Amino acid sequence: MSFILPFIILIIVVVFIHEYGHYYFAKKYGVGVTDFSIGFGKELFGWNDKSGTRWKICWIPLGGYVKFFGDRNVFSQADQEELLKKYSKEDQEKLFVTKPLYQRSLIVAGGPIANFVLAIFIFLFIYMFAGKDFTPAVIDEVQKDSPAEVAGMKKNDIILEIDNNKVESILDVSKLILMSTSEIVDFKVSRYDQELLLKVKPKIVAGVDNLGNKINKRIIGIKLSPYNNEINHKKLGPARALIESFKEVYFVTTSSLKYMGSMITGSGDSSQLGGPIRIAKISGQVAEFGILPFISMMAYISISLGLINLFPIPLLDGGHLMFYAFEKVLGKPLSQKTQEGFFRIGMFLLLTLMFFATFNDLKDLGLF
């Protein structure tokens, strides 16, 4: 239960925000919404609002959906004429398929947009009320015969950048090394007011993270200390906090894309890809450290959900947008037969991804 409850809270919040993004733009453009569901399967409880939308919680809390009035398939307008015959003029104005292309696109993109906004808001809250660390990263020790020593790193070097990412805090160093997808990691350091570019090839060793989970660590062999032994942790004003929030969301997004690209090319560590079981385990572990680490994790999961849903795979929001792009270029929707072919491909890709992530989860639990 210590894992399940935090996981359910995390998923419900992130999914609700995602689906509310769809709901917000649908209502903005006059599309009728018949159902707003958190979870799948049998309804546990729910209620109807004044506009006729059924808000409900279902017993499988691993997703959700917003169902539009009269809409069987938001991917297609191929059967629009047949659909319009079933509704009065007044009801036709509430149909998703009758809306202009840009409105349909915004309704579909609203879910991922809401996930990114949630992450920005969480980081904004943390930076304003808990603060952000800006302690410079100084090398206190370089281990003998380590990758760092081979590359020329020395005691008292100040790490400025890693793979062209600015190091704003001593906390950034391990994160940037871990998230690097390159075989050679570029370090920019300051030594006696001179900037040097050093290329380090990390060692890959099996280890555990701060929560005790098995991971493959990228080790370069340095120990860090705060600059002048002073910790620089400060609360930010609204404007600076907002800028830092956007920067963090951008960094996580681009790093995730690079990581996924490295897995496709075979150079990335696919064993770190996890699914619901791993998320549940980690969310429970993080929750034990307090509310701030937990909502920080919620921000990262929200970014991941928004990003994955933008992939151009049928059955995801990005699949909708891909079809709308074809519609814009061709001047008409793709045929129903063509779309069904894409659906089958999309289903295969999603099932393969789910199987692989679940396999990693079970292996992480020692079941394989």
C-alpha cells in the first residue's frame, strides 16, 4: 500500500490534467463532451454536470479519456456526411468533426499542452517557495586511473558545462552525466580563470540509485565539493522562477528525446525503460522523502506523458495530429481504409512498447 497509494494519486493528478486540457479546448470551441473519465472499465462513481457531461472515476486508474458528442473516431472526417445526417442543425454545431482544422488540432494537442503547463507550475512553486540550488561544482578529488584523470581533470577545477548544458548547481553534475547519451561526454571546466574543454569516456558499472533501484551508472571518478564550502540555495522571484521552470521542462524534454533516439539506434541503455510497475515503485519510494520530492517526480512524469502523447503514433494524440497534417497537405482526410492500416501499426508499436517496459519492470523486481 505504501507504493500503491502514492502511485494512484500521481496518476490521477497527471491524467486528470491531461484530459482536462482536451476538455478545456473542446468547451472553448463549442464541442459537446459526453464523458470525462479517469480510469477505464467499470465506473466506481460519477456525476453529471449542467451541460450533460458525465464525470466519472473508473476502477482501472491507468489512464483516462474525454468522449466528444457523437464522435466515434476523432481521427477521421471520412464519414462526416453520413454522420451529419443523424443530427439536427443545432446538434451538428456540437460535433467535433464539424470544427475547423485548427480547432480540432488544438483540442487534440490540449492534453499534452496541459501536462507541460502542470510541470511548469510545479517547478515554479518549488523554486519560489522552496528555492533552487546554485552552488558551483568544484572537483575536490580525482580518482587515480579514472576516466576523469585520463581526460585531464584536476582538483579545484570548476565544472561549467556538460555536453553544452550549463551546470548551474553541484546537483546538476550527476544528472547531466547520467542523462548523457554520448559515448564521450564533453566537460567545460574553469582552471585558474582559464576555460578548458575536456572529453571524458565514462565507465558503465552496475549500481543502485539513491532509492536502492538497480541502474547502470556512468562513472567518471570525481568527488565534488561546494565552492568555498558555501551552499548557495535561494528562493526565486516569480519572473526568475518562471524562466527556470521553462528551462527545466525544455531540458527534460530534449534529454528524453535524445535518450529515446539513442535506444532506437541501439546506443542507449534500454534497460532503464520502465512502465507502470516501476513508476509505482519509485513513486512510493519518493513519497517517503516528503511532498516536494513527490511533486517534483509528478512534474517529470507529466512531461513524459505529454511528450509521449505527441509521438506520431495512431491511438496517441500525436497520431491525431499526424492525420490532421495529412488532411492539411492533401486538402481532404485520408481514406478510412488507410487510417485503419495506420491504426494496426500503431497498436503493434504500443503493445510492443508496453511489453518491453513491463518486462523491464518484472526483471527489476527479480522475477526474470
